Amino acid sequence: MAQHISPSLTRTHKLVEIAAGSPLLAARLEAITLCSGLLVLAFNRRNMAEIALACLLPAVAWALGTYRGARHVSGAVFTAYAGLIALGGGLGVSIGWLAPALTSALIAWDLDGFAQWLQAAGRVAQREKLVRRHLGRLAVVAGLGMASATAGPSIRLDLSFEMALVLGLLAVLAIGRVLAQARRSSSPGEYRG
């Protein structure tokens, strides 16, 4: 006699198995938890309990979206976190709370995109090595970003608006080139087994 297992129970079992053996899912969960936790603490320290509670909503949306297999939930969650972080900046929350929260949100967004890329690529040779390499590169980039974000407020440069605009555009172009090069060097065809 065949056993009949409900679809929701099957999905729950599958999610538990994936979380237990997936460093990507574990890292995404840690990044989302860190981002939410930092924002909750930051807004609570400013006596803004309602906003602090709202900081938990993107984490719940991410968990539900991941559970249901929604592909584009990470972009919406990142946008929600970016909005909450911008709100915090406008309300005088310290950059010491907001910079790590933004970095964590970016890490979760990047890892969701990488996980979707791996899934779309199908069978990938040396998958674990590729995941470890991506996590290592992401750690370096996140560390450099955090260092520059925390050092930035203490550095004062007197620049004209035009010079700041030119430097900003150069930075955007440089980041775009780096990302394009990274995408070219890690195309799905390179890793197919």
C-alpha cells in the first residue's frame, strides 16, 4: 500500500533537508536574521517600537517566499530593507547600525541570486567548490564595504558638486565593469559537468 504524504508536509521536509545541507541557504538565513536583528535593535534604541516591529516583516516575507519557491522575493525584500535603512538614516539612527544591516541585506540578496543561478545552470561540476569560492569572494567584498562604510563618516573631503558627481559616476562605472567581468568569468557553461 502506497503512503500518501500531503504536499505541504513534503515541502516542509524538503526545506529542512535543504537547510541542513546547504551552506547557501544557511548563509542567506544568517544574513536576513542579522539584518532584521540590527534594525530592530537600532530602532528600539531610538524608542521606535512600531518601526522596529516592521523590520521583521521583510524577514517573514523572505522565509515564506523561500518556502514557496518564489523566485523574485529577494529583490522585494532587499528593497524593503533599503527603505527601512533609509528611513533610519533620516530619523538619525547611527551608521554603526545601518551599515552592517545594509551589508547583510546585500549579502542575502546576492546569495539568493547566486542560488537561483546555480539552479538555472542545472548540473554543475564541483558545485561545492564553486559555492565556497563565491562565499569567500562575497566575504571579502562585504568586509571591504563595511570597512569603507564605517570609515567614510570620519573622512572629510571638500569637493565641488561637479567633482563629487564625476567621482560618483567613475565609481559606478568601475563597479559595473567589475561585475560584468565577474559574470563573464563565471558563466554557467564553464561549470557544466
